Amino acid sequence: MTKPLNRWWIAAAGTGIQICLGSVYAWSYFQKLLATGYGWTQSQVAWTFSTAICFLGLAAAVGGALLPKKGPRFLALTGGCMFGLGYLVAAWALRQHSLVGLYVGYGVIGGIGLGLGYVTPVATVAKWFPDCKGLATGMVIMGFGIGALFMSKVLAPILMASAGGEISTVFFGLGAFFLVVVPLLSLLMRNPPKASEAYSKTESKAPAPQPWFGGAFILMWVVFFINIMAGIAIIPFQSPMIQDLILAQDITATDVAAAGATLIAISSLFNGAGRLLWGWVSDRIGRAMTFRLLVGSQVLVFAALTQVTHPWLFGALVCYVLLCYGGGFGTMAAFVHDRFGGAVMPAAYGAMLTAWSAAGVAGPQLVAFLKDRVPEKASLLAFATTGGLLLVGLLITFFLADKPAAARVTKSL
């Protein structure tokens, strides 16, 4: 019989995989470099990130359906290999100055790898920790949130220095690194033993599987989409945004760029911490109430962002948005498990992640469009629009419930 402590090795491996995959959140590190270095518009470059997130969500939906048949090790290994391969294809595309090749490599191939690799550790760890799903899945998903710190402060600077600033070489080095590390961690992915009393005792108290596609799923999807869009609209542009705010100050261009990288790193910590913190909070106050706090508080934050001109206050507000952005992911995995049952969790959660696909296109493209068309008012209009969407999301959260109606009636009897 597998010892209970062994499940922490599964959680640690899943967290490591997520840290590697979460490097996608450091895209703003490359956004301005690619736009200026290759002569592409902000919108054209942003489509790389949007495509990756779009295929992440779509692949996660497919991966969630395949997980019970193929097993976590196979899907995590496949996802890791595709993620690394995507960087290698993107490196070749950059050498050819091919924007389409960049979309195919980083966006399509890498995005599919992201989706398959992301959904697997989350769904697997939820099975190992039925006694504290919010905390455990929040810890694993936290890895994805802090991946940007790992990229912007460790991997990318080291490779940029060794490559002499040649971005294609940096992408090649990243691809080689991920092709080794993620598959190795994937070998530790496995489901808990069915006969293990350590897990089956708690799991037996879980609600029976519920039909998952319906009104409740749609409401959860819409709230999830809005919460994701609020954060993901900022993620690929946070570095250029804060650089724009401090350009008028008497500091060097190097310091401006460093400030952008620092914001990426610090906000990624909040993104990661939010996944753990809000997942833990949701274990105590309920998933629906947690989403009300996440979405409602951001309405005020985005209203403040429309007025802020001080770069460090801007940075602090961005960090809070990323705290809530990560919190949505840390809470939703457990929400789906509670609402529809563990038996359908991989398929239901994979489908839920299509909200990430939609938001990954809508959010960055809204900001990129505004920056290309009305650059002087882009941030103001983006923040105002997002704040309005969050207000709609807040209203919808009052129609969410933690448990199916049947489960609530049974409990009351």
C-alpha cells in the first residue's frame, strides 16, 4: 500500500511542471523586444501570446477528456515535449523573421503542450488530496503563477546574456531546457491506488457525480472568463505599461527596462500566492463567496487604475489584480470538483479552461488594439472596459452555489 506521505511527491512534481509551463506568463518580457526588433505591431506580437493561451484552453479540454483513458503520466509527458518543441520551432521562425512560424511554434504547438501539461497535475493532485482540495490544487497551480518569476529573473536573463541579446537563441535554449526538465518531472505523475484506505475513506464522503454541462457550468464559466480576462489583459503588457509611466522620470533606459522586469517578477509572486491563498480561503468560506470577493474587489481596483499615474502605485494595483487572477484558478479547480463530483472532474475542469482560451484572446487583443489605435488613451479605456465587465461578473456570482441543489437538500434532511 502506498504511504500517505508519498502524495506530496506527486504534488511537488506537479508544482515543478507548472513552474516550467507558467513561464508563458513572462511574455511581456519579450513583447516590446519583438515589436521593436522585428518591426511588428503590438497587436501582431500579442497574437503569439493569445494563440498560446487559446490553444492551452482547447487542449486542456481535450486532455481532461483523455486523462481517464491515457493516464496522467502519458499526457504530462506529451504536453512537456510539445511545450519544449514549440520553443524550438519559434526559435527557427525568429531566425527566418516569420511571424506565422512564431504563431505555429509558440502559439499552436507550445499552446497545446501547455494545455495537456496544465490540466494533468491539477486533476491528478485533486485525487490525491480529497481532504483539502482547495489547498492542494492551489499549491500546484501556484507553480504556474510563479513561472514568470523563474523566467524573467533567472532563465531569460541568463540566456539573454549568453546569447548577446539574440532572441532566437534564447528561445532555442528555453526549448532545450524544457524538453529535458518537464518530461523528467512527468514520470512521477500517477493516480492514487484505488484500494488505498488513506484516500478512499475521505473520498467516500464526496458527492455523487453530477451531470456537469448545464446552467451552473455556464454561470461558472462566465465568471471564470471575466476574472481571467481582467488579469490576462494586463499580463502581456504590464512591463511596457509601467515603462511608459516612468519614461518621463530622469532615469536611464536600462533602469526603465529593469523596472518592467521587476514588475513581472513581483506580480508573478502575487499570481502564484493568490492560487494558494484563495484556494485555502475557499476551503473555509466556500467557493462562491470567494469568487464574489475576487471579482467585487477588482471592480474598485480597476476604477483606481483609470486614475493612477504613479508607477509604483500602478505596480501595487497590478499585483493585486494578479493575486485575484491566480485566486480564480486556485479556487475553480476545487469548485468544479465539489460541484460536479470527482468522477467527471477532469472532463468538466478541462472544459472550464476554455474560458482561459476565450479570455486569452479577448483580453490581450483588446489592449493591443487600443495601444495601436489610440496609444495615449489605451490604458484608460482598457481599464474602464474591464472594470465594467467585472461589475457584470460580480452580479452573476450571486447566482452561484457551492453544491448542487440535490446535495443541499440531502444535507438539510
